[in-house]
Amino acid sequence: MLNWDDPLGQQRSPMPAAAGACVSALPVASDDVSGTQRLAGDTMAAVRAEDKRVINGQADINQLAPFRYPWAWKYFLNANKNHWTPLDINMAQDIQDYHHRLSPAERHVYENVLAYLTTSDILAMRNIGLAVMEKMSAPELQIYQARQVYEEALHTWTYQHCIESIGLEQGEIYNRYRVVPQIRGKIEIANRRLDSILRPDIDLGQAEELENFVMAYVFFAAVFEGCWFYNGFSPIFALQRRGLMKGTAEQLQYIMRDEVMHCGFGIRTVKQILLENDVKLDPQALHDMWLEAEAAEADYAGFILREPILGYSIDDHNAQFRYIANRRARQLGMDEPFPGAECRLPWLDEQSNIRKEKNFFETRVTEYQTGGTLKWD
Ligand SMILES: [Fe+2]
Ligand SMILES: [Fe+2]
């Protein structure tokens, strides 16, 4: 047991056999003549970058460098430039807006967007942290994903902070994904994908399993984060553009930057898996995925916008989903699922670039503009 008063003392004394359990988990060579344990294979040779793989790699995952995927490390460094907590943002005006300035239809939009997002972010956290990260075999990928897990937890805190600040009934809001079919529809699709890869018996050496895993990663990166989240913030941004709920919108701007990076990283990782492995995605399965996502999104939009609000419509929402879906498909190097879809919300992309927004809103965002030099999409 570690002595907290003298944590280094243990290292100076001989290690009892039982205490070396974590060391003995490493493969060891049998010709241990030096008194120190040696790694198996090419004994003490450093891991070579070219031996790393995104999945199913054999190189020792505990060696960070040399990098095989320097872009993954850059994602990690860039992610750390978008750092905030929900407590940094003043919510006082939002409380006033919600109770005295929003119409009933606008309150309905606001509450249900938060109800959907807060459940979604827990799913996103469980997906990347429990189902995806453990299957990666290069540490630079896992390190960004570890940051992503933290960010998803931070997003959940952010929604909780908004819900609590406004004074919404927490138990009721958090339960909506179960009782509102139009929210549950999206959550069930995501749960189905997650459940299919959150099994201890998965063997990514098998073609069918690998294809299913990649499809799930495509879904979470390109649809769930890249479209549903990206587009999901826009009703709140529409309120922000009219000077309403600006604190919440600012919180969502930070989250959006994270989500654009999660999407970009996921797509990059998927493309690398496709490059390294003999796996092809079924174009029909991809097309079906987009159509299912579009139908669920349209249902959801019909519910949250059952009564129109000023400056934002069901048509805008659905058209923008299709437009963003095409962008994600292009990023993946795949066919656009909705050819000819038009951009209905040209201001939405600007929301993910906070540097531009500082011209419109004098808020704390301006203090974080170091990250504004990044290309977010
Ligand atoms: Fe998130
Ligand atoms: Fe995310």
C-alpha cells in the first residue's frame, strides 16, 4: 500500500512480489539477467510509428511518441484552447428573459432543446468513453478522446447549470426523453448504435463487427455530433439573434466549438480506419442512416416548433439539417445524401467561430479568442 507520507519510500525498498502486479501485466522476456524486467518482442526497442494502428494495433499503447497520428495530438492541443466552465457566463438576463420576455412557444422551444441536449450529451460521453476509446490502439487517439469524455461531461454540467439557473423543474426536464416520443426517437436511434458496440465480446478482427463499429462511429461523429448537435443549437441561436437568452446561447457557442472538433476528429479517425483495414461501408446502409436521421430530426423539429417562433421555422431547421448532412458526407468522402439541399441559416456557421461573434456580443467570449484562430470545421 502506498504510504502517502512518504510516497517515494516504497520505490527505494525491494518490491514484494504481490505489489508488482501492474508491472507483471506487461509482457516480459525470459532472459532477465540484469535484475530489471524487459519488454518482450524486440526487447527494449522503442515503438516505431509505422507499427501503430488506429485499431487492432500490436505496438505498446503506453508509448506516446513517435506519433503515427500527429493530427490527433494537434486536436488535443487545440481542444485545450477552448476552455471554460458554465459558471464563467452570466445567466441573470436569461432568467429575466425566460420568465418575462419569451412567448409560450419560445419557452417550449427552449425547454425541449435543453431536454434533448442534456440526454444526448450523456450518450455522447458514454459512447466515446466506454465503447470507442478502449478499442483504439494508439495513445495519441485515446488522449484526445479522454479530453472529449471530459468535454461531454462539461456540456452536461452546462445544460444542468442553465436548467437550474432558469428554475426549471429538473426531474421533469431530465425525464422528457422518455415521455416525449419525438425526443425519444432520436435517443433510441443513438442507443441502438451504442448498444451494438458496447459489448465485451466484440472482435474487431471480424469483418462484420468492424463494419458495424465503423458505422456506429460514423453515426456518432457525422450525424449525432456533426448534424444533430450542430443543428440542435440553432433554435437557441435564433433567440440570441433577437437579443434573447444570450447567456444560454453563449454557453452553447462554446459547446458547439467542441462538437465541431469531435465531429472532425471522428471523421478523420473513421477515414484512417478505412485506410488501414480491409473494410468497405455499404452505400445503401449509409444512405439509410441519413434517411433515418432526417426522419427523426423532422419529427423532433415538428414537436419543438409545433407553434412557429419569430425568425425560425420547421422548414429552416429541416433544410439546414440536410445541408449540414451533405457537408458531413463530403468530409467523409462519401456521396451527398441530399443533393441540392440549400443553406437556410447562413449565420449558423458563424456561431462556431467565436472570433466573428465578438463583434455582435460584448461578452466573456472575447477573452477566449486565442482559439478563434483555429479552423473549426
Ligand atoms: Fe457534447
Ligand atoms: Fe461531442
